[in-house]
Amino acid sequence: MIRVLIADDEELIRTAVVALLDLEDDITVIAQADNGDDAMALAAAHDPDVVLLDLEMPPTDGIYTAERILGAHPRAKAVLVTRHARPGVLKRALASGIAGFVPKSTPVSALATVIRDIAAGRRYVDPDIAATALAADRCPLTPRELDVLRMTRQNAPIQHIARTLHLAEGTVRNYLSTAMTKLDAPSRHAAADIAWENGWV
Amino acid sequence: MIRVLIADDEELIRTAVVALLDLEDDITVIAQADNGDDAMALAAAHDPDVVLLDLEMPPTDGIYTAERILGAHPRAKAVLVTRHARPGVLKRALASGIAGFVPKSTPVSALATVIRDIAAGRRYVDPDIAATALAADRCPLTPRELDVLRMTRQNAPIQHIARTLHLAEGTVRNYLSTAMTKLDAPSRHAAADIAWENGWV
DNA sequence: AAGGGCTCATGACAAAAGTCATGGCGTTAC
DNA sequence: GTAACGCCATGACTTTTGTCATGAGCCCTT
């Protein structure tokens, strides 16, 4: 029997998936959570074979949660479920030792199959996501450029970014400018959006 | 028997909900779609009692789809399912004759109950969403201010906004400025975000 | 009919964002 | 060992954004 832990902040999807997975003879959902912190605690308490995590989950995201759980329970396998498949995120996820990566556009029936594969020690990455990730150019931005884009996404004015990163305002403007050029974006906000789409920030 | 049509672009959630609703004795899912256009066509073909629509659905949103379906099938009832409950959206939805409004944080079991209520001619609005909507101040922005904020959300530069709306650039800046003041936002992007959060754009 | 209040619209001015040329510093390549 | 390269950092300059004062037109109230 494959013992599964599910964490997803949307009740509707989580309860539905739990109910359907429980119908499978060889899969049992032993615990569920609606946030990453509870998921970690429940993993410690129940020692699941497979943890199914939503990538977009407040307050800590799915990759971070997975890293923590896998660190404490090396025997467990992690599967990430995501709405938007951002290429860069897949790389970060696989680097963290995550065994499976599926989009929410997967039917539940396929999900059960994936869970069985993962439990058997195999890995599974949705073909579409894999293709996108491979086709995607790797990040052309420097660490500093990523820093300023990350803050730009929260609508921070340049003055604030400069103070936080201990830089001159001109320097911040310069990083934004080079990032905008590299990404062919007409404004820093557009550049930040592009970087996010690609999973670079 | 309550005949239900479901439209949601996320396979995972849609197939799961379909499977679970079908387990109910008095509910049957007669058709499903992953976009608004197909949903309209299927509604015409199957004449459902209740249509369950995701609010966030490309290319046309759930409210628009619901309006079209209700226009063609006045006997049908519509239920909107949403991830983020933006107050203003609820008002628009109810004005369009939508009978139910539930967040994705609803368990599937509750969803079946809501569908029965709706089919019986009652209305249902999630209490949390209703409370937020009632507490929310009504939109302080003028139509023109909404126009420029809407375009700002797509990262359009002021020049482009001005040309599209046939206004002088100074006028556009002025609308943005008043909107920023009203919403107490430090930049037009922040203002646009606030307006979106509230469902005003 | 007059006045108050609102939205729409504009241009002049101030502030922020974006561009450019430049130089230091550490790695790698020859 | 030094030349070439990429990243970090800056200040001076240009362009875009945001603010302010102002006025025309409309609808409602008085």
C-alpha cells in the first residue's frame, strides 16, 4: 500500500483528489494539509511514501517544503503539482531531489499512475513541461540583475531597492536597464514579468 | 436528476469534481469543457439544469460565458467557482443573473449541496465572499480612470494608452495620478494591482 | 436660472525611471 | 604575465512618469 501525504491550499481540488486517490486499491491518503508548515509536521508524524505538493502554496512554496521534508525523510519521494509550468522552476525542483513534476492539466487517473511510478523509485516529469524547459534558454541574467527584478515585481521604487541592496540608485537603474535589454522588455515591470514567467526569479 | 455542465481549464480539478459529483445519486454531469466557448456550445446541445463555471478561464472569463449561456437558456442556473474572491466581481456576477458563487476553498461535499440548492431555485453565495464584498468600499474610480488602469496592468506605456484611448498623454497621466491618489498607491502599477484585487478592472 | 459638484481634458512643471560611457576587480585563456 | 572577458558599481545625461493649476461641459439641486 502506497501511503500518500497531500498538501494543497485549495480545498476543492485537494478534497477531490484525496477522495479519488483513496478509491485506488493500492493508494491510501494518510494525511492532508493546506500549507507547507503543516505538511512538514504531518510528514514527521506519519512518515509517508509519497508527498504530493502544490507548487503555489502560501506561506512557503512547494519546493522549499519539499526540500525540508526530503531532508528529514530521505526515504520519501516528492511530487510537485503546478498550475503554470515555469521552465526554471522545474530545474530548481529537480535539483532539490524532487521525483515528479505534473501540471494541474493532468487528469486524476494519470495522477494515480504517476504516484505508483514514483513510489516504485522511478521519476516522472510531464512531457510538455520537460519540452518547454529544454527548449527554454538558460537564464541570461546575473545575480544582481535577478535581485533588482525580484524587488521590482513587488512594485518597489528604485530608491527603495537601492537602499535595501546597499547600492547607488544609478547602479540599480543600470541593472534594470541591462536586464531590460537582455529580455527585450520595454520597462522594468515587463522585464520582471518575463523573468518570472521563465522561473528565473 | 440534476443535469450539470462543468467548465474549468484545469483538468485535474475538473476531472476530480466530475468523478465525485457523479457519485451523488441525484446529480449527473452531462458535459464538460476546458474553455468558455466550448461550454456555450455544449450548453446549447445538452440543455443542462446547472452550469458550473470557473471564473478564471481563457479566453473568455466565467461571467461573460455565464451571461451568454443564461441568455440562450433562461431556465438554466449558473454557479461560478473562483480562486481569489475579488469583491467587485461578485457584484458583477450577481448582476448577470448568476445564482451561486463559491471559492475553490470549498470541499467537494459542500459543492454538491450548493448545486442542489441552486437547482431548487435558491441562491447561494459563500459567506466569506459575501462578507468581504459587503465590507469593501464601492469603486471610487471614474470610467476613464478604470480604462487607463486596465491598460496599465498590461504594462502599456502612457504613450500607447493615450493613442488607444484618443487622449493627450498629459490627460492619461492625470487620470493615473488621480487614481493613484484615490487608492493611496505610490505608482500606477501599484494602483492597477489594487484595482484588480478589488475586482474593479 | 444659477450654482455646486462631478467627470473629462489639457499643458507646464517636478520627479522618477531608463540610457550611456566609464572604470575597478576577479577569472579564465593564451 | 598579461590580455580578454564578465560582473559589479558609479555619475552624468535623456526620456518617461507623476503632480498641479486650470477650465469646459454636464447633470442635479435649489
